[in-house]
Amino acid sequence: MPHKLDPRPVLPGLILCLAVTGAALALEEAEEYLFGRAWLEALVLAIVLGTAVRTAWSPGPHFVRGIAFGAKTVLEIAVVLLGASLSLSTLLAAGPGLLIGIAGVVALAIAGSYGIGRALGLAPRLAILVACGNSICGNSAIAAAAPVIGADGEDVASSIAFTAVLGVLVVLGLPLFVPLLGLSPMQYGVLAGLTVYAVPQVLAATAPVAALSVQVGTLVKLVRVLMLGPVVLALSLGASRLRGAADTAAPSLTEGERPAPSRVPLHRLVPWFILAFLTLAGLRSAGLIPEAAVPPMGATANGLTIVSMAALGLGVDVRSVVKAGPRVTLAVVASLTGLTAVSLGLVRLLGIA
């Protein structure tokens, strides 16, 4: 008799995500009623409300699986559907210089972040995790790099703790660069794609600006995510050397206690939803997706993204900043500042209009 999947374990957490989503949509409607426009989009409100709920109240164990489902699976489906509303020509129009520039920004950001971390006294493994998280895709990059370099749980927790909180602050603050620097929707999309940690956060940071910013930001971000494969490969080649250096610099764990470097599964380097996203974007570019199907797919993607933003917010506890420690906090902030400066420099260098 075939095994049947039981949806009940995810229902409590998913219902909580939907409740936060409903509150965010209601607040957006209230803004439009009171002020004539929504100053904060539901995408942003969902992650802010979710973070507020998580900080004031820790959901019990029976909520955990549903929240994780909303933050991961629902998000992945939303990203895939978003591919149907985008055209690869949007990214290609900027020319090969942008693609080369993205790779260059990631490489410079990793080197710079690692140098900042070491200068602040972080152990080599922790400095690498902070650098990968800041430069590529936040928690996903940290999770992929950790087993390769043999990082322990404390290093992973410290590097993830602050990036989760800072990611929310970046979503809220980055749109201010548009009026301050006079950025066009195309320029802002590139900036957001190069600096924001996670794909859904890129959507939240760009949605209040323009549809073009959403398209460009998402495509740039996904190219940045694809850099995870080469970076992890490079880390694996230097893992044995790192192991000796790190154990000399920070011998707090014995050989038996320190996790051994290991290989990362292929699906961690190239997630299925990125391949599916690129496939749908390619089909759209080739005119194989009917125009009538694009609006409902885009609306569905937007709704699912709001749910995933609520789930991400419910997973962020601002009190974790204290646990991360001042050196990690300073390293992450300084690294992100440097990444933003380099990204703005790339936008200006390429003459993106």
C-alpha cells in the first residue's frame, strides 16, 4: 500500500504564516484608505510583522515545520512562478559586463569580508562563513559552506544569527538609496540583486520601487546565487589547509570534536527552483508561455512570496544579535557596507541607465 503524505504537521505553522499574511494585506489596504497609497507594501509588512511576533513570542515545536515549509517550499514555488513573468533579455540587455561584474563583486566581497573578519579577531572558519553569507546568499551559503570547511555548530549559529536580522533591516533601508542617489529602476534592481541576502528579500526590497527593479533584481540575485557552486568548490580544494590553520589559531575543539570537512550535495549548489525559474524565463523569452497565463501566474507568485516573507519573519529573533557577539556584528555590518559600495561602483562603472 503506497505511503500517503500527512499534511497535518505543517498546518499549524502554515496557518500562522497565513494569519500574518492576512494582517499584512489588511494593513496595506488600511494605508491605501488613509493615505491614498501604500507606503509599505504587504511584502515588507509581512516580514516586519513576522519578526515582531517571533520576538514577542516563540512559536512552539508544533509550529516549526509549517513555518519552515512556508520559508522554503512556498518560497521556491513562488520563485519558479516568477520566472514566467520575466524575460532573460532584461538581464542580457545589460551586456556581458554585468555578468562578469557580478562574479567580480562576489569575489571581492568574499575576500574583503574575510579580511575584515580576521582583522576583528574572528577565527578563520567563522570569518569564511560570514564572508560567504554576506557575499552570496545569506543562510543558504553559510549552510553550504559549513560542512565543506568543517565548521562547528557554534560558528554556524553565530554567523546566521545576525545575518537574519540584518537582512530585514536591509529590506527596509535599501529603497532609501533611490531618492538619495537618484537611482533608476534598472540601477536599483542591480544594486538590490547584488546586496540583499535572500531571493524573497530582493522581492520585498524592490517591489515598492518598480516592476523593472523586481525583474532585474531577481535575475541578478539568481546569478549571484549560482556563484555558490564555484565558491564551495574552491573551499573544498583548500579545506585541508584551512583545517590545519584554523585548528592552530583556535584550538578550542579537539580533533574528535571538530566536524570533518565533507562534500556538499549537488542540489545544495544548484537548487532545483533556480533551474525551474530559468526554464520558465527561457520559455517566456521564446514566446512559449501564453500572455493570458502570465498575470495569474504573477499574482500567485506574489501571494506565495508574501506568505514566505511572513514565514521568514517568524524565523527571525532580533534578540539573537546579542548572542552573535560584537565582533561578529561589526564584521557583518562592515562587510555589507563594503559590498554596497562595490555594487554601487559597478553600477556606475558599467553606465547602467
